[in-house]
Amino acid sequence: MIEINFLKAKCSELFILSHFPLSNIAYPHKKRDYFIATFTFLCVAICLISDANASIEKQNALGVSGWVFLIGLLLGENREVRMQVVIAVIFATIGEHFASPFMGGYTYRFSNVPAYVPPGHGMVYLTAVALARSGLFLRYAREISTLVIMVCGLWSLWGISGFAQQGDAVGALLFCVFLVYLFKGRSPMVYLAAFFITTWLELIGTAVGTWKWAAIDPVLGLPQGNPPSGVATWYCLVDAVAIGGAPLVLKGFANTFNYLKARVLRYRTAD
């Protein structure tokens, strides 16, 4: 009976963590991954603090800088990662305009979507990818996931405990969805890494007043924190779309190119 229970536990663990990296392996550390993460964390802090009292013109200047930095960082990435970033930027930008100016889920200082937000989403996504493939995250995936679950779980409980200044039922729901991403998703390391960079930017952005989340979610009609405790889930959605969409877009481009090439060859042969 003990052996059967042990096998069940092992099978259950294998199923739940099937997309996690293998443990007890000395994964290599690449300086580039840590540079991308460090650079983005610093840029996020500087940008959001600078925008706290900035004019529209300064926002636009920050946007130009963001595009320069993003393009520079992408020069060292492969074609698939670049396409993922492109999809992440497009999808996130559409989501920003829908969730903020249209729905009012959160509001920026000028009730707009600042110019630095689109390239910022690209840098944030690339940081999640860089950390996800780093030796640190690959080697300590289970320990880091335990830390994230504990921190975000306690944060969510605090939001619905009644002691928080602003209730956060939405954050608790988002945390549950985040757990699904983490344990059932095909890219748990990206989602895990996204928690750190997105929580960092949300805490800074809301603290300095760059944007503010609505006290009541306009869709669910439930109270939400500023920011919601499970806010990383929204960014994980962007990540999932980028990861799943990139191969399809690249395949579509390849098929289109091959089709046009075949047509040109046929045309030349006919001549």
C-alpha cells in the first residue's frame, strides 16, 4: 500500500510539473539573460518615476527611448523570439486601449495610453523570456515557484481579509487563474518570471501615481486592489498569446513566401 501511494504521488507530481525543467541539473548561466533583466528592471523604475510628473512631450520622449532600447535588445535574439515580442506588443497595446480608455479598468494620468507602453510591453515580455531561460530560474524553478505562490497567495488573502484598505476580490480570482497558468501551461517558467517584472512595474507605477486601478472592476463588479494581487495573470495572457501565435505567424509567412516563389518560378518557366 505504501509503494502504491508513493507511485501515485510521483505520478501526480510528474503530471502537475510536466512542463517544469528537470531538477538537479547544472544549467548554464548566460550574461545576456541577466543583462536584459537588470536593464529592464532599471528602465521600468526610471521611466515610471519620471512619468509621475511628466508632460505628454516627456512621455513621447520616453516612448522613443523605449523603442530604441527594445530594438537594440532584439538584435541578439532569434527570429521566433522577435516574432513573439512583436505579437506581445500588438496584443498588449490593443488590450491597453480596451482595458484603460474604453473600459476604465485602470486610468493613466492623462487618461491615455502613454507612448512608452507598447515598447515597454515588449521589454517586459523579453525579460520574462530571458529570466525563464536563465540558469538561475531553470535550476531553482520549484523553489522560485514556491516563493511566488506563497507571496502572491498571502497578498491575495490580505486583499479579501477585510483588513486591506481596498478590497481585492479580483486579485484573488486572478491569483487562482495564475496557478492554472503556472501548473497547467506549457511555458511555466515564462509565467513565473513574468510575475517578478510585472509585479515590480505595477507596484512602482501605482505607488507614484502613473496609473490607478479602479476600486470596482467594470466587468465583474467586484472590488480590486491598486494593483490587484494577481495582476501578473493579465501579462501571462499576453505571454501565452505571443508564445502560441509566433509559430503560426512564422509558418504563415513561410508558406506565403514559398507560394510566391513558386509562382515566380512558374512564370519564368512559362516565358
